[in-house]
Amino acid sequence: MAEYDLSKTIIPYLDRHLSFPLLAHLVETGVFPADEVQVAQYELAKGTNMFDYAASLFEQIYPNQEVPKEFEQKRVNAVSTHERLQQEAQAVLDVIENPDVAQALRQDKNQNLQYLKDNYKLTLDQITALYNFGKFQYSYGNYSGAADYLYHFRVLSTDPDLTISAHWGKLASDILTGKWDIALEELNSLREAIDSRSPAPFASVSSNTNNTPAVDPALSQLHSRTWLVHWSLFVYFNHPQGRALLLETFLSPTYLNTIQTSCPWILRYVAAAAIISSPTPTSKSTSAPQSSRVKNAVREVVKVIQMENYQYTDPVTSFLMQLHVEFDFEAAQKELQQAEKVVSDDFFLGDFHDEFLESARCLVSEAYCRIHQRIDIGDLSNRLNLPRDEGEKWIVNLIRETRMGQDAKIDLEKNLIQILRPPQPVYQSVIEKTRGLAIRTQTLGAAIARTGVAQAASTAPAPQSITQPVAVN
């Protein structure tokens, strides 16, 4: 279903190297013609130092043409650059890998730099050689080596812009090597760095001697968070606890505001994570304890989807809308059929197809049983897109294994489910309707305050240009 594919939307927010897995996935799924995807892969590859890969793609796309000679010249230049950068970086590594030096280093970077300068004549420029070599290794696909050099640089560097850039490069390297525990730590560290990085002070336009365009610090921070949201999808949909962590992060006021402002299409992944994290008979015995935010994620996500429906909608978000807002079970059934295909083809969600489908069916069953007292099992099976026999077994098992079993009686002779629920006390109804009102009021007040700050900033002198935290290329 090409109309719902988000690859073209997501790739502009990714590093070149992170884009390659998405393009390879498009070839596997056949969502787009393979020759078109190969052209896109080639355009990305020729901007890196992976010359053999780029040449291989060129031969596949243009079998009757000779591979451009520029690739060979670039390879020669890359070899000499590699040797030079390796020598510069190795001189620094020889010092900091000395056990005596490692023991003498402290948390204070300025103190460490002074110690290395006094005892080993190392300068900040020499330490920057670690960054340059790590960046170069990343450019030709040695992600493990890049991660090591960028880590050592980040430990020692006092340059805030290069340190942030090294954060991005280290995160990308950990993602591409599949080290998900380390990648999660790096993701959290980078998020803290972005969130805590204070905006650059405002200055008069005349102080900008480089004649470079001024950058609004708040806009720069929003830009960084937007990129981080997209990069984090790799971690959250590969780490064992990733879906719950995604909900904790993306439903927090700061990042929910980022998604609503800059990238509403991420709501697909928020909705999918909420559905997947919903308890099912098979997940109850194996899942870890969940926070209140994760437990109530579907409810929160439905409210957000309802607000942002004018900006973004797809079968995954529409399924929740039809189920929990419109209570249109026929429409929800149709949306679930499409959502199943969308999830199956999606790069991040494909491995969760079965979990998504089972959790979605549980949500449909619970919602249907909540508003009906007498339920025909065959009719409910049809709404779950299940054959009658399979649906009957699935529904009976669901009711027996979940809390629904306390309020339901199954009549297999009449093929009916009888829901027996006590009337809800008035005070409980009021509590349910006002739940979260204080938090939403606080969030609204903060949003109004941010609007006032933005209006004040728009009338102030332009800030000094600051370096954008772009990943290592």
C-alpha cells in the first residue's frame, strides 16, 4: 500500500546510512518498483565513502555503461586520508589508553584536558583528531570503529557543538551495529543533552560578523527533537522494552508537542505502540509491570489522534478513532483490515504484525462487550476478521483469561455471551470523566506560556547563529 508508506516522509529526517535499511526493506516488500528504489540507494551511496557499494549499484542500474572513473580516484584519496587520520588519532589513543592516564582522568573535562596538556602535550586539536577519524570511519561503513573513536572523543572534548555531533554519530553507529542496549543508553543521553542545552543568548545583528543566517534557539531545539524522534524509532522497535519506553517519551508534554508541531505522522507509531502494549491473554504472564501512562496509553493516544485528525490519518489511527470515538464497529473492522497490511509493510512495525493483530482484536472485543449485554459469538468473530470456528475459540479463551470473565457468562448452546455488570456508582463516573483534567490544564497553561515567549522572541533582536546538531555524514 504505497499511499500509506512513510519511507519518503521519514528519510529526510535520517542520516544517509540510517536510510539504507529502509530502502532495502522497500525492495523486499515490493511497495515501490525495485529499479526506482535502486536509484534512490545509489544517490545516497555516492555521497558516502562506500565506493564499492555505490559502484555495484551503478552496475545494476546501468548495466551497459562503464562505472565512472571518479569512484577509483575517490578511493585513492580515501585511502590516503584514512592513513593520515589514523596516525593522528592513534597518537591520542596511545595516551588515553595508558592505564595510568585512565586512572588519573576525572569527571571534569577541563581538568582532564589540562592534565593531558601538562603531562603528555596533548592539545584540543589533537583530541579533535578522534572525532575526525571516527567520522571518516562512519562514512565508509565501519560503524563499530566509528563508535569507539566518537566515544573517546566525547569523553574528553569541551567543544559543545562537536560533542553533540559525536552523540548523533555514536547513536547512529550503535543502531547500525544492532547494539540495542547501548543504543538506548546513547539515545537517553542525547535526549538529555538536547533538552538541557540552554538556548544561545540573544545578540544584536551587528555582532554576527560571519554574515550567517541567525537561528532561533527554540527552533533549533525543536529541529533536534524532531530528528531524535525519528532516530529513536530504530531503538524503540528493536529493544525488548522499547514500546513502553516509546509511550513514556512520546506522550510526555515536551515530545508530544514536538510530534504535533513537526511530525504528526509519528502518531502511527504511537498508536501502534499503544495497541501492542495493551494486555492480551498471551502477554499477561510474560509482560513486565507497566506504568500508569503505558496502561492508559490507548485512552491518551485516542485523544491526541482526535485532535490531530485534521493533520494526519491512516488505517492505524483511524482504527482507534472508529473504535473508541465513533464506536462504529463495522468501520473499525474495515480499518483493521487495512491496518494489518500497513503494519505488515512498515519497516518498524512489520515484526510486530501478530502482536498488533491480537491486541487490536482484544480492544475490539472489550469495546464491543462494554456496550452490549447479549453478544452473538459468530457476529463478534466476523467483526474480528476471524473464521467462525477460530473466532469462537479465540473469544472464549479471551473471556476466560481476562478480567472480562468476571462479568460474562458463555452459553455455547445458543452461541451467546451474556454480560452481567453492576451499575457504575455516580462518583466513579465523575472520576472517570475528570481523570487527567489537572494534567491537561497544566499542559494547556504551559502551551499558552510558550506562545507568549515565542511572540516576545519574535520582536527581539536576532540571536547569534549556532551550529545545528546534524549527524555525522
